[in-house]
Amino acid sequence: MKKLELLNLTKSFSNFKALSNVSIELLSGETHALMGENGAGKTTLIKVLAGILKPDQMTMKIDNNIQNIYSSIQSKNLGFNFIHQELNIVSYLSVAENMFLNHPYPKKYKTIIDWNKIYKLSSNALKELGVTHINVKKKCAKLSTGDQMLVKIASCLIKTDTTPSLYVFDEPTAALTLQESEKLFKVINNLKKRGAIILYVSHRMNEILEISDKVTVLRDGIKVLTDKTSELSKEKIIRSMVGKDLSDNFPERTGNINENIVIDVNNVHTKYIRNINFKIKAGEVLGIAGLSNSGQREIFNMLMGVDNIAKGKISFMDQKYEPTSPSDAWKKLISFVPRERRKEALMLKMSVKSNTITPHYSKLSKFFFLANKKQENLITNNFSKKVQLKYENMDQSIYQLSGGNQQKVVFSRALASNPKLLLLDEPTRGVDVGAKLDIYNLIIQLTKNGCGIVLNSSDLSEIMGMCDKILILKDHEQYKILENFKINSQDVLANFYESKKQ
Amino acid sequence: SKAWAEKVTVITPYLAQPGTQMYVEGFKNEASKKGWDLNIIDTKGDVAEVISRIEDAVNQKVDGIVINVDPSQIAAGLEVAAAANIPVVGMDSGADPLLVTNVTSNGYAMAAETSVYVANRIEGKGNVVMFVFDAFPPVQIRGVIADAVFGNFPDINVMDRITPDVQDGGIADSRAKMEALLAANPEAGSIAAVWAAWDQPAIGAMQAIEAAGRSNEGIVIVGIDANPQARDAISQGGNFEASIAQDFVGIGSATANAIDRAMSGEEIKSKVIYVPTVLITSANVGD
Amino acid sequence: MKMLNLIKKYGTLIGFFGIIIFFTINLPSTFLTAKNFINISQQISMLAVVAFTMTVVMVMNDFDLSVGSMASLAGIVAAVLFSMGYPIWIGILAALFVGIIGGLFNGFLVSIIGILPFVATLGTLTMFSGFAFLISGGRTIFGRDIPSEFSSFARSGIEISSLDLKIPFLSILALLLLFIVWFILEQTTYGRRLYAIGGNAEASYLAGIKVKQLRLSAFALTGVGAAIAGLMYSSRVASSNPTQGSGLMLEAIAAVFLGMTMSEEGEPRVLYTLLGVLILGVLDNGLTQMNVDSYIREVLVGFIVILAVAFSSITKKRN
Amino acid sequence: MKMLNLIKKYGTLIGFFGIIIFFTINLPSTFLTAKNFINISQQISMLAVVAFTMTVVMVMNDFDLSVGSMASLAGIVAAVLFSMGYPIWIGILAALFVGIIGGLFNGFLVSIIGILPFVATLGTLTMFSGFAFLISGGRTIFGRDIPSEFSSFARSGIEISSLDLKIPFLSILALLLLFIVWFILEQTTYGRRLYAIGGNAEASYLAGIKVKQLRLSAFALTGVGAAIAGLMYSSRVASSNPTQGSGLMLEAIAAVFLGMTMSEEGEPRVLYTLLGVLILGVLDNGLTQMNVDSYIREVLVGFIVILAVAFSSITKKRN
Ligand SMILES: Nc1ncnc2c1ncn2[C@@H]1O[C@H](COP(=O)(O)OP(=O)(O)OP(=O)(O)O)[C@@H](O)[C@H]1O
Ligand SMILES: Nc1ncnc2c1ncn2[C@@H]1O[C@H](COP(=O)(O)OP(=O)(O)OP(=O)(O)O)[C@@H](O)[C@H]1O
Ligand SMILES: [Mg+2]
Ligand SMILES: [Mg+2]
């Protein structure tokens, strides 16, 4: 295969266009980087290639011949190989077996599994990656995330009857150490030399510049740039990813930061994070930033009482704060908008009302235990209006709402207790521009009322647009705090992309 | 009397049945007189487990085994015992060449006596409801005899032959079934009698008749076994008129004597030992 | 499409009415009568109580396989105390206490230790049943050992002389429990929280719900329900038997599932559980009246449960 | 910490050896003998077969509650055909065929219709049991209706005259099935795919594994296993009874769970299932020989299952 073309790819989820009219040309012997912010549509494009998602419209040409993809098996037979974004490991199977998950097992006498051959083929594949420290007979559960990723990658190198022609990597280095990444790059180079086509997705600018030959940038499902890497610079790529009209997205911050300290976190350690130190004043927004999985989630777990404090102390509203469960946090008027709304925030089959009032039952009860339907309705109505929720009625099930409106329900839940501190973990993920703006306005309103806010987002522009100061995490440790007036995008990016390299 | 206590194992799947409990009671009394080391095992309805437990007992080298289950189904276990020369006696179980003997009441006679009682009481005509249980051989033969007796009266019609669910002891489901039948046959006199192959369904039927407010229609109920609940009912002079008392305790002690003889090497000629029964009516229930 | 959605939503209900109409036509004078329905209500009362309280744990997506054994154990505990000469109220209190303790033990295993409900209650099923046999010596306790005041409860009721009807106490007790469970699940914040846990346990926890404590207490409720059903059973048959409850568990779960096919999002609701129990009870009663073999009834029941679930929204086809 | 991990890993195994040592000391001359272990192997053979094939579906995180009813049904089908004068091989083939069909029906409900395994097999449990009663008329089929060649199978074995031992055919059959299931699960691509589905259905789907077909066929296997166990049971008791298998389901699931506590990542493995079955069988045998009340044994079994699971890696405490 010399050339693979995707023409006019459009894919929508209900009314939401994840990809519109995207065309991309991939050549043999070339590493093509696909870039874009979270939610830009990169993974969607890959899943279409893998036959997992059905496109609304697409023409695919292999060496100028039109080819259709109907299923994942067909995609495999075309010689396409995928390292999907979510690590799809079967943890209680051995390394070797995980590598053979999408290959037929070699057989002895056509009946029994030839384990020796499996072990040999899989350790050979790992060796090709330069990996020798992984015992292929070991259970995958015993491996680090990085090693698991290497296993997944190596599984594409297993020789079978169809010679692989396309390798697709969706953020393979997100969980890898520097050395592991270097190994991977070598492998990619090898593959490239052998004439394979490589499609590579990553948020890490340096490695893109280092290993790719071409870059395509997606923004909100639209292709905004394709060019030779040698013609591009880091700044140029970031600008096209984020869009020029970045600043227009964020509403003006008004109102003053009060001098009262809402929360003071003093050198706190938990089992999973170290050295966390920050203060938030009333009306102040603290941003949290860093490469993915640097400890963002664990900061929220610490504040919500999911992980216990091992060292250091927190005071909240001038009182000692030692939460042991999220119910302690909510009682103190700390509200939380978790990252994955379907998994961590919503009861999808339950009503807008139930979802809004879940944390507030005790406050809304009559005689301590009777449900107070009047109050429940009132609160739901009030706060749904406040977040400008688009819904038919409050008994409607949540899954019938669009993603953005689902997120608004999570917000109205968080606001319903008039919180003193609001914790936001990726609050605008998968939310459209209009809803985003609504959410930003809500945040500003809250700060006016003296609420402190912690905002984690992997969307850098959001952090820069909304925050008064930024806490940068590196390897589950606080790296530094950037004060607002010094912040410009280059500064933050430097910390983001380079901090790990140092 | 003896240098060491003899080890005797009693294995039954039916210990939850009141009758079995009384056999075991009689057996225990006799065993304690004889100073035996007694082990009573309930397999809770599992017949294959009876075989397993016989194997264990044989392995443990007991001196005698008593069973309370159809011997043809546990032939595998009986063969093992026979090979080890351990005598096995049946306690109301059924005859089998591999058993030394079987101690029991005469089931044919009991069924004949109660069904004839019913036929006479209703003067040979009317609808009769039968409660039967063909899965358990000793009870199944009672149904066969009653069928024959009723079949011999041209004006007696067996309107339903019900097998109640006995998982819960048999009363509740029999009652529910009877309630439904009563509801389906609302006219007085449309049901003349209930013949039950053992007492629990008879009690359930009686409760259903009382609950339906139809105790004064003269529906004749008879059971077999004369268990305390049945005796209570009979003594009150209501619909439940008669049952047959097996001498359960007597069967138990007779079994103990039989296994004692077998263990001491005596050859028992008769393959069945019958223990006498008594028809219980309001006339003699107080005795 | 519309048709299919209607079936999805109301299939079970339509089926239920179909069954009632069928019996009414085939048993014109005896089926659709007040008396017969009072009969049915009494026959299903024990199953109903177990199914109602089973609904409580199933609301949280849990199960309790041990309810049948618990019903047997509670009945046995009461009967053994009766036979030892203790007054009735002590026997009843002790049985309820055993129900609470057993339920809490289930809850402890599931929520504190973290054992899957299926495994945990499979283990306690065996244990409770063993205890019931142990305490009773495997015997059925009956006759004079059971005080007549205790057994007459199940045979009595409230007479409505104007209609010549007697509403049995057992039915009234089941109704009372229905009301209590309905009140707890639908009218209190406690019940709302259980539903939230069932909707998404992780999200509930992060939203400040004390998942562990609630699960623990819900299992205790189910235990008490099973104990009450056991007492009702003993009263009805004027005896206690160490296996008396063994049929209850699977039927109760089947009833809750039948009920779930009628609720909007496939969640368990106790009023629908009542309908599920009624379907099972009406089938029993009607088919017996029609002299249909009880075995055919069993096949039918299994088939109806599968059919109802297959067409309902509980079942999701993956594409 | 280390101690705890050891218990987590080897707790059940250590417990098993503890039990064996206990019985060996208390029953010095009769427990640890070849004869006794041959006895045990025969006693557990039917449970073992059901547990082995139950492992196949549990590998995929599914259940089959209908195995007990299927065992009863298969036994009844064979016995009814025998009583009608058909030759033995026809009876056996028909029983196995019923097992396959029933299993496929379960698989169809679970994988094609998408009903939860718990509900689907709860429904078929009731249906199969109803069929068994229906076909047999509720009767135990015994005596002359069962050909003696059929029942003598369970009483015969391979004599090892040099050791004066007889290895029973039932034990050999169970061993054969162990080998087959082991071979399928551990030595074929098919088995490895089942493990992949159980470990991560999403990953398996993404890797192009045909999840539906595999689930369907795995249930068929479990159905056949249950049918074989039913035939073994009928042969052993020289009769068939429509409730004969009812004790098998819960015990088989308990055995698989006991086995899972021994595997590295808490996945079911058939060799560990064998150990689980052995634990249950040895407890039965040893406690009987020690004249321990069979009811105490039941409590102990429940307790041991809970204990083993509580300390194993199947149970994950949330922090
Ligand atoms: N199954 C789905 N249903 C509805 N919307 C979806 C679905 N999958 C993805 N989306 C939406 O489509 C958009 C594109 O998602 P995609 O996963 O392709 O983003 P991405 O570029 O890979 O982002 P990231 O860098 O975070 O991985 C997002 O807004 C996402 O919420
Ligand atoms: N299952 C459903 N039942 C009923 N209505 C639905 C269902 N799914 C979506 N809708 C409705 O369809 C409309 C579009 O939903 P969709 O999820 O596509 O919105 P969206 O464009 O992705 O919005 P957002 O950007 O907020 O995610 C919404 O009004 C939503 O309420
Ligand atoms: Mg992505
Ligand atoms: Mg959307």
C-alpha cells in the first residue's frame, strides 16, 4: 500500500458533528501527525478507520482504488493496526495472550495451541521494540501502564499472513516515561523505513516535531491545517489548534477578589500526590494544569475526602478540614463537578430532578427523613433556570438530554447548595461553544458571590481565560504556581510540554 | 454388656417428615437402651447422597446401617455394604434382596381401609378429590389401591387427582389447590369427600374448606398417618373424620431389634416385618 | 416502531389484563369474584412480603438470595421458642431480631467487606438453612407446640358482614408492608438515596451519599421482610419446617423482575412488584381452577418471565 | 502486609490442606486412604461435571442458574425413553440433545436477545423444571423401567487388582470432562477468547472477537454438562426424579467461586474449580465419618465459602 486517502469524512453523533468533511492523505514511509484539542475529533476519525464507527459519509481510496470498511474484522484484514486511546488490556491474561488478542493463535497439529510459538513470536515482537524486560508469560495485571502500552504496541508487530500496512497510534505516549517513548519512536522509525503508513496522535508538541513528517490539525471536527512538519513551528501549530479568536471565547472577569481565604492547603500529601500548597481567596479561580495523569484527579480526591490526607493540613473557612468521605465535603458546602459525567456524576436513567438534588436530600427533607417534593421541585426549577438548562420537564430522564445539557445538570446540582468552594474537573469536556460560554458565565457569577473555584482543564485556553493563578502539576507533585499577571500562553506551554523533559 | 459400643448409622433423605421423625425417635430409644454409638444422617431429599453416606459409613466400618428410602434407588450403596458384610435394614423403605429385612406398615391395607371408609360414608356416590404423591413409592401404592376401590363404585367420580407441591411440607400448597377447587365448584354438595394419601394435604384441604365457610356441607376428609395435627382435627369432630395410625415409634423400635439381630449374626427369614396399624376416628382418637 | 415502543412500555401490563380476561371468560362464575381475589391475596401474601422487601435491595442493583433460608430460619426460631413455652410475642420478636441480624450480616459482607451480593448471599443462604435445620433438629415443629393464638392469626380476618366477606389478616399484613416499603422507597430521602445508588453507585458516592451505610441498612430491611414472611408462613400452616421458605427466593426475584418490565426505565418499583406477584398468583389460581396441570403452569411462568423481560426496556440489544 | 498477601493468594489452599490434616488426625485409619479418596471422587463426580462446565460460562462473567433443572430434565428424558422401550443409546443421545438445545436457548436469550444471564436462566430454570415434571408426570421413574446396563455403569469401574481398588466409571467420566473442559479453556483459541471476553468485553470487541457467537456456544456447553451430570445421577440412583438435580446449581456455583479464590487474578480456572469441588466433597465425607451433624456441616460450608471469598482477591475493598 502506497497511499491511503480519506475523502470528505463526516461523522455526527445525533445532531453533533464530530467530523465534517475531513480529507486526509497518508503516504507510505511517512509519519503523519494528527493534532487538535480535546474533542476535536481525532479519536473519532481513528474509530472510523478501525470499522468501529460508521461514518455518515466518506470515500476511502487505497492506491487510488475505492475501498469500503464495514467492520473491525475487515479493517484488520486490510492490514490496519490500532493502538486505541483507551488501553484495552485483558489484565488477567498473559502478556503474550494480550498480544494475540487480535491474531489467530498458532496451532500444533492444527488443534492445540502452540504456546512455545506464541511466547517466541511475542517476545520477538517486543524485542523489535527493544523491550527485553517484560516476561511474556506474566499476567498483564502485573505490568505498569507504560509496559502495558508497550505490549499493545508490540502486538501490532506480530507477524501474520497479512502484512500490516497502516499503524495508527492514538496518544501512545500519554502513559509512557521518556525512555519508553524513545523506544517507541525508534520502532516507529523502523516501521516507516519498511514502508508502513503511520498515523500518530499526540498532545505532546516536542515529540510531534521530532518524529512526524506531516501534521494535520483538526479543530471542532474541521481540518484547519495540513503541512510538512519542517514548514511548521510549535507556535503555529498551537495557534491553529486553539484558533485565533481564542480570547473572544471568554467573558470578561468582573468583580473583586475578596481577601478572605476560603481554603488553605498546607503542604498536603496523600497516598498519591505530594507537596500540595495553595490558598484560594473568596472569588478567586485556581487553575490546575499539567500533562494528563499528573495528579489532577488526585487533588480533587484529596479535597473531597476520597483519599485520606497523609501529611499536612487543610483549613477551610478558618476551620480545620479533614474530610473522610464526599459527604463531609458537601456538608461543608464544597461542591464537585467530576470529570466523567456519565460515570462519576449522573444517574443516566433517572430524572433531571433526582440528579439535581442528589447531594442535598438532607437539607430538603421534612422531619429529617420525608422527601420534601415541593422544595425539590422548587430547587430544581430555580437552578435549572439559572444554568439555562434546555429540557422538557424535570421528570425527564437525563439520557434524553444532549451532552451539554447533561453537564448543565451537574452544574445546577453543584450550585444548588450555594457553595463556598466549587471544584471543577474538566467542566467543559464535550460541551459545545454556546454551552461553554454559559458555563464560563456561571463561574464568573459565582466568583462575584465570593465562591472560590478550583478548575482543572486540559484545554489550555480555558485555563488561561478563566483563572487567576495556575497550579502546575508534574508527576503527581506540585511543580509551581503561576500568578495571573505573568501568564501568557507561551509561558504555560513551556511548563506543560517541557517540564517533564527537564 | 459388650466390650465396645456397636456403631449404627441411620441414613434418610426425609427427616423433615413427621413420620420419619417418629421412626427415628423409636429407633433412638431402643438404641440408647442397647448402648449403641448412633449416627443419624439427613440428606434432605437427595437420594444420591444417601449412597454417598452409605459408602462413608462402610468406609468407617460401622456395624449396621439403617435406611429410609426406596432401596432400588440406592443399590450402588447397598452393594458396597454387602461387599463389606455390613447388614442393612430398611425402615419403611421397601423390599430388596440386598436388605436384611424391611420394617413397615402395610400400605396396601391402610389405603384400602381409608378409601373404603370414604366410600361407605358417602354411600357409594359423589365427587371425590384425591391427593396423591406418586414420586414416593410407599405413598404411590396408596394411590393405586384407592384408585381401585373408588373405581369399583360406579357412582363415585374422582373429580381431581392432585399432586401438591411438598417442598414446603405440603399443607400450604394443598390448601391453595383446594381453595381453587372450591371456588370452581361453588354449589353445596358438589364435592363429597377428600381422600389424601397422607395427612398434610388432608389438613390443607380442611383449612380450605373452613376458610371457604363450607364446613357444614358434610365433606368427608380422610388422611393416612394420624399425625398429631390430624388427631387434633379428628377429635374436634369436623370434616376430618378418619386417619390411620401407623405405629411409627413401633416401627423404629422394631427396626432397631431387627438390625440388632442381624448384627449378632442371626439370619432373618422374612423380608418384610409388618407393624400393626389402627384406624383413628373420633371414637378412639382420645385413647 | 410505535407499536414496538408500546409493547416495550405496556407489554407486561397488557399481558396481565389478557390473562385476567382469559380466566374470566373460561371461569365465568368463579374467577372474577371478590371472594376469589381475597383468596388469591391470602395465598400470595407471603411471597408478596418477601418480594416487597427484595425490591429494596434490588433498587440498589443488589440481590439477596438468602431470603428463603431466612424465612425458614425465622419460622423455626419462633416455633422452637413457642415449644419451649415462651409467650408468643417473644417468639415473634426473636424471629424478627434474627431477620435483622441476618440481614445486617449480608449487608456487612456486601458493603463493608465488598463481596459480590451473589456470592455473599449464596453463602448466607447455606448458613441460615443450616441453622434452621440445626435448631429444629431437622424436624417440623407442629401441633401443640404452636400456640393456637399464633396459628389462628392466619385463619382470621376482618369480617365485612354487609358483603359476606372476610379480609384475611395475612392479606392486610402484606398490604401494610407494601405501604411501608412504598413509603420508604418513594416518600423518604432514604429511599431516594437507594435509587441514586442503583442509578450509579460511583456518582452517588461522589455526590455525598453514604453508600456503605445505606447498603448495610437496606439488606437489614430485606432480612426483616424475610423473617416476617417466615412467621406468616408458620402461622398459615400452624407449623414450622426448616425448608418452608425455600421456594420464596426465586419467585420473589422473578416477581421483582416482572415488575421492572413495567417501570419506565426498568428500575424496580414496589407497586410494580405487587403486580409481578399478582401475575404469579393469578396464574396459579386460575390454572388450578381450570384443572391445568401444575407442571404446565411452571413452564408457563418461566416462559412469561422471559417473554416479559425480553420485550421490556431492561433488555438492551447491542448493535 | 506480606502475611496478608500470602493469605490472599494461598488462603483457600492452606485452608484445604488444613482440613485434610485435621481429618487425617481425627480419622487416622479411614480418611487418608486410597479407597476413601476413590469414594469421594465418585461422590463428587456429578457436582464436578456441572461445576466444570459452569466454569465455561463463568469465565465470561456469566452464570447459568438452570443447570440443576437441566440435570433433572435430562435424566427424566432418558428414563422416559427407557421406559418406552427405546435402547440405552437413544435415551442418552436424547438427553444430551436436550442439554444442547436448552443450553443454546439460554445462550440465545443472553447473547442475542440480551437478557441478563441471571434473569434468563432463572426463567429457563423454571421452564426446564416444569418440563421435567410434565414429562415424568411428577413420578420417580425407577425399577424395571431403568435398564440394568444403564444403572450398572455407575456401580462399575476399572479394577486394579494389584492394589485391590476399583476406579469407578463415574470418577473416570468426571476426569474425562475435566480434561475436555481444561483442554477447551486452556488449549484452544476458543477458550482463550472466552477469557478475553470475561476479562474485558470491550477490548475483545475492539479486537474483532465474535462475542455473540462465543457466548451462545459456551452456554450450549454448560447445558450439555448439566445433561451429562443428570444422566450420571440417574445411573447412580437407578432412577430418575424430576427434582434430582435441584441441589447442583448452588453448589456448583459455590465450587467455582471457591476455585476463583485460588487463581491469580480471581478468574475462574477449571483446575481450581476441581479443588473447590474437592473441598466440598472432603468436608462432606470427613464430617460424616466424624459423626458431625450434617446441619453443622451446612453452616460450615456456607461460612467457608464466605471466608474464602472475603480474603481473596475477588473481593476488592474500595478505599
Ligand atoms: N459515542 C459518542 N456519542 C456522542 N458523542 C461522541 C461520541 N464519541 C465522541 N463524541 C464526541 O465527539 C467529539 C470528538 O471526540 P473525539 O474522541 O474524537 O475527540 P479527540 O480529538 O480524540 O479528543 P481527545 O484529545 O480528548 O482524545 C467530542 O465532542 C466527543 O464528545
Ligand atoms: N434518547 C433520547 N430521547 C429523547 N430525546 C433525545 C434523546 N437523545 C437526544 N435527544 C434530544 O435530541 C437533541 C439533540 O441531542 P444531542 O445529544 O445530539 O445534542 P448535541 O448537539 O450533542 O448537544 P451538546 O452539544 O449539548 O452535546 C436534544 O434536544 C436532546 O434532548
Ligand atoms: Mg481522543
Ligand atoms: Mg453532544
